[in-house]
Amino acid sequence: MKINKTVQVFGKVQGVYFRQSTHWKATELGINGWVKNEPDGSVSAELEGDEAHISTMLEWMKKGPERASVDKVQISEGKVRDYPDFRIIR
């Protein structure tokens, strides 16, 4: 069953390839949705996929890529929107 999670990641997450790394990981896991930088310095994402892959993705986002330093991750349930792919919103 497909689920949707909305995620906001805080810390040193901009300028460290967080969005690009999230795109690679989501594509690897077969997750659709999007990721973008926010004006407050955080990164937000909407993830859709099966529960096991979303769980793996969320665990990865709590650490992020090598140069990131994640302080906090907020996760909420979202409505499935049937995204066709995973995109980086610029």
C-alpha cells in the first residue's frame, strides 16, 4: 500500500548536496515526490511509496549526506497524490 509522508529537515542541510542526495536515494528506493530548500534554511520533502521504503528513506534523512548535520526531522502523514517521479524543486 502506498503512503505519503511530509518531511522537514533542520540543521546544516543546505549547501551540502542534501536535495541531490535525497533525489538519488528516493530514486534508488522507488519513492516518488519532491524535495526543496526552504527560506529558513531547512529542507522539505514529500515522499510517496510503500511503507518499508519510506521508513528506510526517513532513517536516511535523519542523517543525510556526509557533509550534512541534521538537528531535527519533523514528519507528518500526508494525502497520497500519485506523483509520477521524484523531483528537486528549485
